[in-house]
Amino acid sequence: MSTAEPLIVYTAKIFAENGWLQKYMGMECRPQQAAMAQQVAQTLLSGESLLFEAGTGVGKSLAYLVPGLIYALTEHKKFVVSTHTIPLQEQIIHNDLPICRMLFSRVPELNLFSKFNTVLMIGKGNYLCGTRLAEALRRHEGLFDGSDGSDVAHELKIIKNWWAQENCSGIREHLPQAVSDETWELVNGDSRACSRKHCTPKNCARRRAQAALEKADIVVVNHSLLFSYIDAGLTPGGNIGGNQTKNDDAKGILYANDFVVLDEAHRVPDVATNYFGCEVVSTAVLKLLSQIDRAYKKGGVLAQQEGKKNSEIREQRSLIANAKEAADTFFTDVRFRVLGKKSIIRLRQKDWIENLCEIPFARLEKMLRQLADLAIKENVKDEISDFVDRLLSIRNDLRDCVTLRREPDFVYWAEFSGKKRRSVRLAGAPIDVAKSLAEVLFTRGTSAVLSSATLADDADHSMKRFRSRCGADLFDGENVLDRVEASPFDYLHQMKIFVATDAPEEGRDKDGVPDDAANIAYNATVAAHAIKTMPGGGTLILVTSFDFANKLGLCLRKLLPDREIFIQGESLARKALLEQFLVCGNAVLIGNQSFWTGVDVPGAALSQVIIPRLPFANPRDPIVEARSEWIKLNGGNPFRDMSVPEAVLQFRQGIGRLIRKADDRGRLIVTDSRVVSKPYGKKFLAALPHRAFVRFDINTLKNLITDF
């Protein structure tokens, strides 16, 4: 039997009406899911690539997992699935893949496919290296009680006892007690000292994970980690996370002889933009210099240098002090002289600031290289070399950001980051990632399937814009197919839609600062009424800034004192917020950017979505600004060609949070009146699941939006 025959025939039999999925698993037949599965199967066989928009409810995960697994096991290829959000990763690992395994084991013809191996790939810094742990324990050993009495020594003993337990995962988040970053840096697998030469799967969690990855038939990863490996020059060779070298001739994207599905693919260009760029964060720089300094203290890798006099060691440490002083002065200058009261500023002039770090960092780096060369013990050489690598990376990125080296293809900026604006961040990013994405996804001699519920942004379901953004039309563009399958849900009966016609637009005060008091008051009135008329279900309010979220949340708490109202950014992390929201059943959750996508709350706990503002990107964001200039230079209109399509795409993502199952019912309320008052509003109206929406104003609100 040829490869094509089992894949095409089995895929058809699995997803057909009264097919194996229905017969053996009791799952409904969805024509849209069957069409997608067949298209994926055909794409894999041809070696082409595919962009596939699968509306909510199509069941896209099974539509690519089932044919993908059959193809991987038949052809002995590694199957890589990349997602953007953790919830989808967890769904694939804990729900969808077990369904695949159960299906394969129940259908006699598919039994041989049921023994597939699955691995979730996480960053190597999350794993414990037993070799580094043993060395760190040795360096911190005391005379009497086995420890030097320091906090680090105490935490090392916690890690040691945990690692000694049977079936210990060696993954940091599974530690029974939290340990400091300082201690974990000494023992994690992100180091040259953690290598095949020193470590084995028996004594190292990272090497154990590496062995599992090599044996895996399907590897689940997230977009960030995928592109971090790609950006680091790690091309196929099978040693992901190991000492891999660049090999441009090997076929494959992440592994030799692999194929990749990127789910939640609408986020791929933005994630790639981050990882094909550069950044320097003040706190990370100072943290590294402090780690180097601590390496001279008891237990540190530089504490004992054979044959070195105290004067020589003092001279070495003076280089660290000089580097710290230079970094402090440099980032203070950026903070006060460049940024001032602004949270972000675009960098336009080459050598916009004196790079005070260049010489002190270069001297420190040279000294560390010399110490690494002189080190007798291999593990000491490796640990010092880690410092050199990280220092060199910072020097290169800092030089890049100061000289604006890659202009005009890159945009550069400085900004405050972190909680309470404690960090200063310099960054650069490519204005257009299409060529880079095309090179790593569509020229590797293997299939890449990009799937999402939102890839097309026009009423005619055209993927022209997404094809352009992801590079599908470059190089061999005819081998990148695209297709759209609409949602099987009956939105006309499952979703009631209301659109406000009289919401006040955001104004500006005399200094040009946004003045949204009237808009906040209007939205609070509408939302409060809508929430009161939804007594048995939860409400998700999707906003576009934390400031708006806080102001609206405070108003709603006054108007609805008896209703639980969660505001993103107040205290709980995103996952905890969703868990609490789900438990309450009729709570209100006000969420910013990350809640527009990846939120899956089926049932009554999420019965209403309110969108107070269309999700336009901030035009003063450096990347948005630079792309606008680039579009103008190429004869386009930035608002028409970028701002509106991207906002429509996020608008569709937000709407998609509401109806997650065939028996869900819900209400969508859009209170940004620009959808009916502005010419571009018709693009957003066309993105609604149906056109039978009800218009309302503040006077007809109570008559039209009634108990649900």
C-alpha cells in the first residue's frame, strides 16, 4: 500500500458521516472538519504548505492531528505542533491527543498508529541539570553540616532532596518549594556545562527531555520557543536544545525530516517580529553583572583561582565594578535624558547616545575569556564561557540599538518596562518579517500548515494580506495553498448582537491628552444594564488599555456592588483570573490584549461579550509607526492597508470568545459607534457572525437589551 492510499483512505473513513470517529468515539460528523482533514492530508503528501482558516467549532485540532499522526508514523517523520497559548497546548496534550490514541486503538485498521510518543517541549532553562547541581553543592559544602549556611546552600539542599525522589520530573515549576532565580541559575540546563559530554538522561533532566524529544513522534511547542531556536540559527539536525550547528542544506523546520503545524497562526508574524529583532533590558544586564560578581564569593565558580594573587583577583573584580558603573550611568541617561516622562520613544538618529558600556564590557569579556582558557576543570571552563556568551550577546544588541545598525529595515525604540517602570528596554525589530518567515517555513523542503480561526480579513474571505505578512507569496508561492472553512455554528440563533449608535468618541484635553471620561461613563451605563439583565451568566469585557480597564472597572463596582468584577492587572495572573471567573459563573471580567484570543470558556460562565472600543493598534507604537511609513513609501495607505485589517482580525478574535460549543448561547454588545458612523465601519460589520444585529442608543437601551 502506497503512502497516499492509507492516509487519504483512512482520513476519509475517520471523518465521514457514520465514519470511524462517529462509530468508535461517538463524536459528531462535521463536514468542515472532514474537508480540513482531507486538505491537510493532501498537503502533507504533496510536500506543499497550507494556510487554513477554520472557523470556531470546526474542530481544527483533530483535523490536523489525525492525518498528521498517520503521515508521521507512516513516513517516519517528526510531527511538530506549535501554538501561541498555553490553554491550547494543554488541550492538545490532555484532550485531543488522547482522543487520537483512543481512536487508533479502537479501530482495528488503525492499531499500528496508536503507539505514538508525545513530548511537550519547554525551554532548556526550565530543566534541572544534575551535573551542575552536584558541582554547585560541592562548591557550597561546609565543614560540619554539609552546607555553608547561605540561602543559596539551603535552596540547593531543597533541590537536592527533590531530585533524589523517585520519578522526579526535574522541571522547575514542579519544585515543592520556590527557589530564587539566583540559585536556579546555578543548576539549570541552559549552560555549556550541561552537555552530552558531562550529562546523561540518568543524571540530568534536560538530557532526559532531550532523549524523549529524539524518540517523540509528535512534539508540541509554543511559537516563542520555536522562533527562539530558529532565530538562534538552530536549523534541522535533530539536536534541539543541544549543541546544534547550522545546516542550511537539511530539509526540515525544527528537526531534520519534520513537518510543522502552527496553530493560532494569526499570531505568527508578531511573534516572529520579536524573535528576529534584538533587545537589551537594564535589569537583565545588571543581573548578569551581579551573577559574575557573585561567582567570586564562596561557592562561586570564580572563587578559587589557582596561582592567582589577591591583587590580581581585586583587579578582575574592579572590571566588574567598572562595567556595573557604566551600565548604571548609561541606563540612567536613557531613563532621564532620553525617555523623561514618556513611556516609549522611537530612536531615529544613529549614535543617539554615547555607548558607555562598550569599552568596560569588552574589557570584562576579554578577561573572562582568558580565565576560561586557563581553567583546568572542564565544568569551570564551561561556566565561565556562559558568562562570556551572554555578555557578548548584550554587547552586540546594545551596539545594534545605539548605532541603529539595521536601518532602514529595522525600527528601534526605548521604553520603560516591568512593574512600576523599573526597567529600561532598548529594542529593535524588523519592519517586515515576510522574507524571514518565508525562508524558515516555506523553503525547507517540507510542509508547513498554518491554521487559525482568523486569517482572512475581507468580506470575500481573501487571505491576500496574511499571505503577504507571512511570506507565502515569496520564493515558491504557488506551493502555498490557502482555504477557508466557515464555522458550523448557527450564529443567527446562538448569538444576539447589539450595536450602539450614540457612544461618545474619545476626546482630548487642551494638552492633547486623551480624555475618555464621557466614553467611560457611557460604557459603564450600558455594561451595568447588560450585566443586570444577564443574571445567570458571566460577562467578558474586552478593552484596549489597562487604564481604560481600571477606570471602567471602578465605575462598574459602584454600579454593581453585588457582582464579582475582575480586572486584569489588579492582582491575579491571567490563568487564575479565568479560573475564578469560571468558578463564579456570573462574574464580570475586564480583560486587555491577551484576553481577545485564547480564552475558551464554554457554557453559561461566559454568556456575554462587550466590546467598548475597536481594537486599533496605538499609532504611536514604534513598530506601527515604522510600518505605516514603509507602507506609504510603497504607495499604500497605512490606515486602509494595515490599521483596519489588523483591528478587524482582533475584533473577530474577540467575538470568537463567546460561542465555543454547538449548544452555547450568548449576547454580543459593541459600544463603539464608529462601526455604524465611519466608512470603515462596514469592514467590522462584515466581520460579525451575522447581520441581524440590533441598533440601540442610550434611550432605547432598556427596551432593547432585556433579560437574557
